[in-house]
Amino acid sequence: MSPIPKAHFRGADELEALITLKGDNPAADDLVRNRVKDCHLLALGAPAQGGKGTAHLLHCTVPVGETTIAMLPVFTRLEHVVEAVRMNPAWQSLQVLQMEGSVIIGDLEPGEWLGINPWSGHEFKLPAL
């Protein structure tokens, strides 16, 4: 299997660098949230029927330690999407959508987390406001 080429999405490299620097640390939530708002990210979902530019994004629940959280997973690279789908085969029928980070943040439900690059080894969990 050949490696998947990295597509460059606006702000994704900077977001990855920030997460690498800060780790999955709640003290960095505001910095990460501001960076996400200026990024283009990949999400799994399906375009809305008849909706101009709208989409239904994947919302799921995932185990985190001893608990389970509601999450909207997003990705900075296609290779991270591929790994997430490999680990969650039920997601194979979903499309990969390029979305503006500000739109994704607006799609978070109360109590839900934005999971940035989950299952990549360099993830960040950002709570909804």
C-alpha cells in the first residue's frame, strides 16, 4: 500500500504544530479553538439533500479512559481519516468533506467534544462552549 499524499488545507499545518507543542491539554483550549476557526478541516458525513453547501456531519460517542464522550471527529490530513475509518468500519459509507473550522465548531452540540485527529496519536479534544 502506497502512502497517501498529504493535502494541504488552510491552517491545518499550524493547527497540527500547535497540538504537537501543547499536547491534549485543556490549558490550550482557547488557542486551539481560535486556530480551528481559521482552518479548513476534513470531516465525515454526507451532503444535505437539496441543501446548498450544507452537510450532515458524523457525530459519535467514543470511549475516553473510564467514560464515554459525545464527539464530532475532524481531521487535518486524509491519512488520519483513513485510520479512523479503518478502526470504525461502519463509517466506510460516509463521504470525506472539507469544511471550514468555524462551521464545524458551530455544529457542536452542548456537552459534545471536537475530536481533532482522533486515533492518530496526536489528538486533541476540544469541549463545546
